[in-house]
Amino acid sequence: HPAPTEVYEIAERHFNETVGQPINIAVLGQSGVGKSTLVNTLRGLGPSSPGAARVSSTQMTGVRSEFVEEGHPSPFNPTVVYFDLPGCGTAAVPRAEYIDKFNLRERYDAFILVVERRVDESDLWLYDFLMRNDKRVFLVRNKVNIDILSEAEDYSREPAETLGLIRDDLAGEFGLADSGEVYLISAKLRDSGRFDLPRLKSDIGASLGSVKQRKFALSLAEHTELLLSQRQAAAMDAVRSHALMAAANSGLNPVP
């Protein structure tokens, strides 16, 4: 049997590499597209909830508001942290400075690029950069609930037709072979179970690898059967790591 100190070191390393390892998710896009609202909804928070990212109908991310360096942790699992980044290619943060200023090459496990009706050229440039650097990027089209109402009123279009047109247009604009790579959402907390938001959450988790996938599931507020099983598995990982460290620390050999 290994010595207690050796077991403790192994347990501590396992804890740091799994349970204690942060998941950093960058939320990108121009001001006003709904990044802060999405950050809050992914954390199960409304705009007025304690700890919510600041949301306003006026420009809040960029020139007139400071980037929150420490990010916005999930209240359900604080090691999952969302970073509400300012828009790329603005006077405050030009394209030439953006990548290095926010350490996009190394800091983040996944990226959510949020757009609405008008796609900014800097977002196209940013998406291309991230894809060329083999980053996990999720292209999100926000506020489709408003588009559905508008298209129904102006053209008598059914919701499914409107969503199909939006999905195909955005896939074409970003040069995607598969329009399924586009996530159509309403970022409002009340719409967290509608459109593609549940699929977005599931796909982000699936992209992270088994350990981080479980941790990401643990950070979500939903209690669907799948997410509940993932949350239970993540909780068991934490319990095993803590139990192993406690046993080693007390000089006992852990029970397998």
C-alpha cells in the first residue's frame, strides 16, 4: 500500500485536475445583442437576481462599462465561469488588440458568439479566427422570439418557416456547411426551455470532455432526467476526491 502522504498527494492532484479545475466560457458579440442576458440565463438568474451580470437596454458592455476580469461564476458550481466580453472591433477594443487583450488563445474552454439581425464584420472575422485555431465556438442567434412575431405580423409566416429562414441565412453568412451549427434562441430566462437553448447547453457540455462535461452539468439550474444524472455523477466525483483526501490526511488507506 502507498504511504498516506503519497495517497494524499495523488488525491490532491486528482482533485485539482478534475473537481477544482475551472471551466471558462467566453461570451462574445457586439453591444446590445443580449450577451449579459444570456450569461445570466445560463446561470439560472434573472436580471435583478443577486450576482447577475448587469443588463440594460442601452450599451453596457464596451466603452461605458468595465470588463469583469473575474467573470460571472455559476451559483450552482462556481468553478464554471462565464466571461461577458466587450464587442470586437470597437473604438474601445480594435480588432488588432482583441485577441491578446482577452487572451483568447489560452484562457477559455469554449466560446459563445452571439449575434442578432445584423451581423458585424468583426464577428465574422472573430469566428473565422477561432475556428482556424481549433476552438470550440457556438454560433448563437438571439431574439428569435421577436422575429417570429414580426414575421407573422408582416408576412403571415409560421414560426417554423421563420426559424428555418433565419438558420439558413446565418449559416450562409458564416459559411457553414450544416445549418444545425446555428443555435436560435431567446436569451430571456423565461425562454430557457424554448428554441435551441437546451441543445446549446447540452452541446457545450458534450464539447468539454467527460470530467468537465459533468462539472458543466452540475452548474446548470435545470433538473431534466439527463441533466440530473450528469449532476449526480459530477457530485459523486467531488465526494470521491474529498473522501480520498480525508482518508489520506488521517493516515488511513482509502477503501476502494
